[in-house]
Amino acid sequence: MINTSPMQKLKMIPCVKCGAMMPELRLTQYGYNYCVNCSTEKPLVARFHTTGKGEDIMTGIQIMDQNTAVRLAEMDNASSGLKENIDLEMLDYDKDESAANQTQKEGIHNTMNSEDN
Ligand SMILES: [Zn+2]
């Protein structure tokens, strides 16, 4: 009789950064060789901005960490005469899903880049 407890099915490997055990899936599926604790400590921020006027309005999205986003928002607010509208959206994902969402975000990012061309 083969013992198929969940613990044995899920192979664990050590995080390269802190040495904590993490599911090997994280490396094989998502390409991260470090654990969730060593990945982005704060949720990333999607920064939407629109520039231009009339028919030439363009919308862009930037993905960055919260510190950067807050700093940029402060700068934008300081020079409030600007015609750029900033809308910060905190991406507060569950840590377990962060790897999958990171892939999604890269997809969004690529889409926006290609529109620039
Ligand atoms: Zn770690």
C-alpha cells in the first residue's frame, strides 16, 4: 500500500534566500527560487495615468512597489497644475496567489508596451 499523504505529494525545496522550505511547484510552475516571504514584501501598485487631451488621450499603466508609487503620487500632487491624472490602485493579493498574479501583470505590462509602438 502506497502512502499518499498530501505532505509527501508536495515536494518541498529550500528557499535560496532564507532557507525556509517552500513547495517545489513555486520554482517549477512560476520560476521563483525563493519563498513568498522573500518575494515582494508589500503588494505591488498599478499606477494608471492618462496624458494628453481631446482625441489624443493616452492611458498607461506602470507596475511598481508601494514606496515608489507613493513618492510619485506625492510629486504629482505637489505640482497639481499638471494635466496628468493619477489613480493609484493597491493590488492587495493573497500571498499564495502572488506568483500567478505577477505573471498576469507582466502580461498587462507587455500589452501596454506594444501599444506604445
Ligand atoms: Zn525565503
